[in-house]
Amino acid sequence: MMNESNFTVLNKLAKEHSIVLFGSTRASAVPLNELMQDYGLSQTIYNRSIPGLTLANAEKHLDACVFNLKPEKLILCLGEEDLKKENNVDKLIEQYRWLLYRIHTVVPETTMSVISVASSGKNAEKFNSALQKLANECGCEYLQFTPPENAEEYDLKFFRAIKSVFYSANMSYADAVRYCAI
């Protein structure tokens, strides 16, 4: 299991200005590099997700998981752990808002995307609706993730939900068609 100290060591070898996924338990288990290889995608992506990560404790991990990498693009996958413990969606969205602000002030050139929670809990729909509104207010891309019927397809569906992050304005039409077909 990866943790902040592992990331600090790995970051010494990592390329700045790449793509970073920063999330909690489910995001930490997605085999991003294998999926990138399977689809022939050449961008560099680092999964800096931490099992059990909540919005309340995410800020203390920003240096090792985000800021040190100075990402070109950042995908945030947070909120599922929080919804297991907290019923106050407004409070969670304010924590998310603060996190987005902190990231923007330290790495202002980073393009941020936020992905909806895949939880089926009673507050997930309300949280996702508020998260989409927050993303729009903050200039972030909102990525809708609909969890699959069976757990075996989770990783592939998650990867498809984040595929737009891999698109670049500088890529050829042929590459753009290939990326969008994932």
C-alpha cells in the first residue's frame, strides 16, 4: 500500500507537469499505468491516491501528492470516504472548495478535474450535484462517473470517466478520435 513517504521517494524520479490522480481508497486501486498501456496512451500519469483519504485530511498530503509534482493536469477523486461518515453535504463541499483554492494558489497553471463519487449512499446524489456546481464555479472540469453493475468493470468504467483528461489541444485529429473512443 502506497503512502506519503513512498510518494516523496517516488517524486524524486517523477516528471513534473504530468497528470496526477489524487484520491482515496477506490482511486488508489485503479491500475492506471496498465490501462494506459492497454490503450496505447503515452501521457505520464501518477496515481497519488491514499486509501482512506478524506477531504478533512487531504490538505496535509498536498505537498507530497500534488505540489511537488507541479502537475499540468490534476484529477481529484475525493468524497466517498467522507460520505460514509458525514451527512452534512454543505460542509463537505466547503472542504472541497478550500482544497481547490489551496491547490490553485500553489499551482495556478494546473488544470483541475473533479470526478463524481460512485457511492450509492443517500447523500451521494446531493453531493455530486453540489460538486458539479462547485466545479463549474471554480473552473474545473466535472467528470461524471457512473459505477458499473459489477465490481469487475469498476476500473475500466473509472478510466473511461477520466479519459477526457488525456486529450490535448495540441494532439492530431487521429489521436483525438482514438482517445475519445476509449
